[in-house]
Amino acid sequence: MGNYLAKMKEYLSMDSELPYDEFDQYFQDYIAYLGLNYEGFDQESTVKARFIVSILNVNSVERARSKGPHAKKFKKMGEKSKVWVDALNYRLLKQGMTQDQIDAANQAVSEAM
């Protein structure tokens, strides 16, 4: 998880848009990582995972609106990442967090970036 957070921090501090190929590679790697490790996440890891995938979701949806050559691919990434945001959010709720606590934890991760 630490590698993905560090890379996301780097991406968030960029002044230019991440090229499609690099975005796609990070997205695919991260989604695969979630698929393999999701069940073993503790609450802190789940919060961090939700933060990363929510950033990917927002960026994918926004890039899909640009109607560029990769718009359809970004739309699919947005849909897939939304499923993960919802799944991780549900897991946190199931673990006893309220939505306000989840949002506050997400904000804390964001501020730490």
C-alpha cells in the first residue's frame, strides 16, 4: 500500500496531466492489487485503499468527459473504480465506521499527502 500512496502523492503534486499510458498502468496495477489483497486489509489499509481508488475514480470520470481518443477507456476505468470505492466504503461501514468517520479519515489521508 505504501508504494501506491507514495506514487499517488507524486501524481497529485504534478503540474501537468499524467500521460494515458502511465495512468493506465498505475490503474491496472492498483486494481489488481486490490483484487488480490482486499480481504486482508485492516481498517487503516481500507481507508487508504478507498482514498487512492476515489482519486482514480474522479480522474477517470473527468478524463472521460474530455472526449479524447481514450474517453471510452477512461469511462470504463471510472465505472470499475466506482465499484471499488463503494465496496471499500461498505466494508468500512460494516467494520463499524459511520459515513462521517469515513469522510474524516479520507480527509486526513488527503491532508497527509
